[in-house]
Amino acid sequence: MSILFDERSRAFRLDTPSSSYVMAVTDKDGFLGHVYYGKKINDSDISYFLRADDYPYTPEKMDRERVPFMGGFPFEFPGHGCGDFRASCVELRTAGGHTAVNPVYVLHRIISGKPELGGMPVCSGIPAVFASEKECSTLEIVLADVAAAVEIRLFYTVFNALDVIVKSACVRNTGDAPIYLTKFLSSALTFENEPALDVLTLHGAWARERNIQRKPVSYGSYKIESRRGETSHQVNPFMAVMERTSDQKHGNVYGVSLVYSGNFEMEAELDSSDSVRVTAGIGADNFCWKLDAGESFSAPEAVLVFSADGIGGMSRTFHDLFRNNLIRSKYKFQDRPVLLNSWEAAYFDFDTEKLLGIAKEAAARGVELFVLDDGWFGKRDDDSTSLGDWFVNEKKLPGGLVRLSEEVHKMGLKFGVWFEPEMVSPDSELYRAHPDWAISVPGRRRSLARNQLVLDYSRPEVCDYIYEMISGVIRDAKIDYVKWDMNRALSEVGSAALPADRQGEVLHRYVLGMYSLQGRLVTDFPDLLLENCSAGGARFDPAMIYFSPQIWCSDDTDAIERLAVQEGTAVVYPLSCMGAHVSVCPNHVTRRTTPFSTRAMVALAGTFGYELDITKLSDEDKAAVPHQIALYHKFGSLMREGDYYRLLSYSENRRWDSWQVVSKDKKTSLVTVIQVITEPSRRSRRLCFQGLNPEALYKVEVVRMSGAEVEGGLKDGAAADEAYLEGRSFSGNTLMNAGILVHRTPGDFVGTMYYLTAE
């Protein structure tokens, strides 16, 4: 049994294959305390780690020093205003205006499998991890605060085959008067800062999302949060705490990922006793949820992963869980069509004939899906108009999308379109008819971003109207793929449909409305391939891959910039989730010129596609496209389902980047090496692989992406290295311990790939 309860010590032990999570209830007061989380242990009765006797006076012996006791106790779900002055998980305001809350243990039960989020079917529209009864079991602990009139249920789903615990929480008003919930998080953890700990988070901005930041845990509070109404370009809803000596292969690492797409907060607080409290959940900024008598509120899930095998072990566990138990799309394990997106090919400047010319050349080169991006609807010739008017611009596209789709399908291609359903342009028929449907504050100017406002998705009638429009387009034009975009953050947040005491609910209700729309879309169109996007990667979070198996990783398609973006993304998310395209050079964002083969190698680490006018490629690059597509399909299942290993980090060394994917049966592996900057007077470097069967014999194939820059072969030592390796066989332990030699190649931004097959 993965969940044990020791009656004598009133301790809970939750066991995954390699980890244990222990809590205990104090005898008199019923405080639920966090005891231990780490490598697997056999004892449940270790409640003395609660350190209740560290204080000269404890509430159970003498109540005169209750406040100091509360300030040091490792609460599993810490309250507010009762002596614990550290970060809380729950804050509220009663009808009488009071804010103190401190829930205590009431009862528990152990459940086979995993219940609905919050234990209530009403919450099933919120994305959540799913699992069969054979895969997991769940502990439900009920806490209560009689004075505050609340009941809190904590859920811990423990996986049998993965080092994963999924936590969630639900609060119910048990009184007769309304309660205003001002903070309700999903998880709290307590660690000792001995040995010293680091915290790892993912930061960035538009076009440079999810760059890795690692820093020591220090006294005070380190907090990451989004207040933008989306998870944001600036920070991802993920935090890892790890031993300072940890690296990719070694050390204890604890990852927390929040399954949510709106405002969030994560905090690591080191107190004067060298105790670290880590909390995660919906952001409390501008959040206030009214609970009438008997009403409940559920927090989103927090996924906890423990790894004793460093950052890489944590990443592979997240990948397995998200692939198998979060993505619902039929495409999650299928070969996805290689697409060509029209955005960087034409922007707004196109007509039917231009699009069909690009599609015809794409089809001739083996592309399988043609995607029409922005500019096909309303009067949309630039970004100043028509969002919300989801009907075809017949002047621009005679015969509309129906004709275009028919012609594209005749070429043997699938057809996709871009929508931005959450937005409205002030210059649109929709806005003129319903100005109150835009999020705004009365009497305050509505701030524009990209010339657009945000629709109030907290209102069901708005969601219904938009859904009818976009679903009609999809149905009529036989759309195979949708790119769902969201290009701005939320400001001046208010809803014309909610009363004054519910305005603090708008941000969360907005996210719930968006979830409901995407849920309807994938339910009504089960064969539709949905790709989420938010000005690139501003909403790249676990909740979005619940609906779509892939998310556009970044608007920056420069292959070298993508090295850092995709490395950071892969810390948490499977490669199969990362929308990655080969684009034209000079790149439209950085103006950098990168070899066509290198662009393809980097894109191959994601979903793979093209974002360019294929008719304007050189003959050599056109000739390379079919070969690149064939390689994508050859390696597709490996990249989607294999184990990911980070070998070198360009963000750390600024010269080289390398990653490896190994099949689950360890029979095949693909290694990519990118020489970013060449250096004179450097010897070849040794590169050690990971994850192979040490006893197996692997044949090495040097993979060529074709294209003009490699057709003539590499020069000097690089050619000698490749000639030596090509077709030779090495044992797995040789490749992992001695490695191979990668020679410095003349020129910058040069890549090499090695395909290993066990004999």
C-alpha cells in the first residue's frame, strides 16, 4: 500500500517508488505537521521531527508561549493570523471582518485511484492529472476551523510507478454568513536548509521565455508570481528546490509545478531557524472569492516530483507524468503532421493565389499541413482591427476559407487556421455591438496592447457567442488544426456582469471561461489538432497541455536563441509539447543567419514545422526539406516518448549545446550537438552520453540534415571524427563513461547528430 497511517503516532506515510512523504497530527491541538519528504524510508513513526519539544513551552504542556510555537511549527497547510508569521496557504475575511484562520485535523480517508479535482464533479472543468485506480491512490485529509466556519480538504494522490505526488485543496463555508477568501493555495512544503539549498526557476520575456535561473536560498522570501492574468513570458509556474551540490545527474531535487494558466505565486521562505517553507498556488494579488453558506472553492493541482538523480531525473519524471497522465489529445503519441505556417511567410500581405502558391510548393516538398495565420477575417489587413469578427474577408479571400480549404486538401495537405478568440479590437463589429463585453473598470480608460482589448470570459454569454463563431468556421471549412493565440496581458480588470463584492473573482473566472471553451472545442472536434500560443510562450503551462498536445514555444524562431528557450522548457515539459519551426534567415527577430541544417536540428527537438515562404528558399534548401521531414518521422516516436538527457548547456558555457533522447527500451538514441561559437586553438572535446544500456553494443550513425552547407562534407578534424565514428559500434558503458570526441568545426552555429542503435 502506498499510503499508510500509523494509529499510535497519528502519522501518514506516502510512498512512491523512491520517495516518502510523511505528515503527523499533534496529540492535543490536532495540528497537521509536515515531517519528511525525500528518499524512501521504512518507518512511519518519525513524528519527533516535528520538533514540538524544541520550545520550552508547548501548547500541549503550557500555553503561555503559544505564539513562538506557532511561528516555528512546520504546518502542512499553514493558516494566517494565529502566530505563524510565515507565508500562509489560506487567508480569508469573515462577515465580521476578521481574518484569523488556523485549520486543524478532523478526519481522513484513503481512496483507490484519483477523485475529481476537489473531490467534486463540479470542478471537473479545471485541468487536472488523470489516472486509473491501478496507477495511484489518494489520501484525503479534512481540516476545519470552527471559529472561521471553514472546512478544508487536502488531497494527496500518490503514484505507484512514478516519484510523483499530486496535491490539491478545497475549502467550504460551513457557516451561515458569507466568507471572502483572499488567498487559497495548493501546497506547502517544509525543508531544512542543511545541507544548503538552491532554488531553480524559469524566467524571461517575449522572445526569450523560460531561461533557467538558479540561486541560493537565502534569509527572507524569494517569490515568483504573475499578475498578468496569464502565467506569462516573465516567469513559469514551476519551482525546484535542490541541494546546492546537485547537477543534472546527481543530488536530491524537489520540483513543484502548478497546473494552472492564470495569476500564480510560488514562494521559498528561509526563516531564522534555517527552515524553508515553499508554497504554491493561485496568486493572491487582486484575488477575492465570495463563498456563500455551503459553497466551496477548489485550488488547482500542484505536482510534486522528487529525484535523487539530479535535475535530469526530475525532468524525466515530469515528462512521463505529463505525457501519460495530463495530455488528453489523441495526438499525444501519434506522428503529427509537419506544418508550414504562413505568418513569417506573408504576415498580413496575402490573397488566395499567393497562399495556394506557397501551399503547392510545400506539398511538393513533403509538408503535410498548411496553416493560415492572422489576417483572414473581418477587415484584418493589420493588427488594428477586426478581432472578434470571426467571419471571412471575402474581398481578400474570394470563396472564403471553404474554397481555400478545398484547394489545399486537393493538394494532399491538411488545413489549419489561426484564431485569437479571447480578444476584441475596438474597431470591430463585435465591440461596437457589445462594448461591455470587454474587461474594463467603469470610468477608467481601457489600455490597449497590440491594439486590442480582452473579452470578459467570466461571462458565459461571451464564451458562448465566441464559441459559436469559431466552431462554425471550423465545421464549414473542415479545419484540421487550430492555433489558439492570446497576445496580451489583462489590465483594468473588471466585469460589467459581476457585483462589487465579486470583482476579485474576475481573473480566476476568466481562466475558467477559457478552459470551458477549449474543453468544448476538443470535445466537439475530437480529431482537431489544437496548438496553444500566447504571443509565443506566455501561457506555456501544464493546464494548457491538458487541452493541446503542443504549445508554440516562442515567437523567436532563431535557432540559437531557441537553444536556451527549449532547454529551460524541457526542464519540466516533454519535447513533444514544444512547437518548433524552421524559419528563414536572416531571422525576423534577431537578424542572425544560421545554417539551414542547424535550424532543422533545433526544431527537431520539438514538434517540427516550417515558418517561411518555401517558394523563396534556395534550390539547395528546398532539396533538403523532404529529407528533414523524413528524419522527423524516423525519429518522431523517439522524440515524443523517449527519455531526455541534458549533456551540455549553452546557457552555462556559451559555446556548446547538447541533448540526448533515449528510447524507453534503450535500443535507440539520438544525440544532438550544436557548436555555437567556434574557437581557435581548441582540441576536440569529449562528450559522454547518458541513459544507455551499459552492456549493449551500439552502432553509431552520423545523421546529415542535407542542405548546401553539408552536402560537400565537413572539413579537417570534424570530417576525420565523423569518418571514424560512422558505422562503428561501441558498448553503452564506453559511450557513457569514455564518450566520443566532437571536433571543433570551422564556423559558428554548426550542428551534428548521432543516431545510436543497439545491435
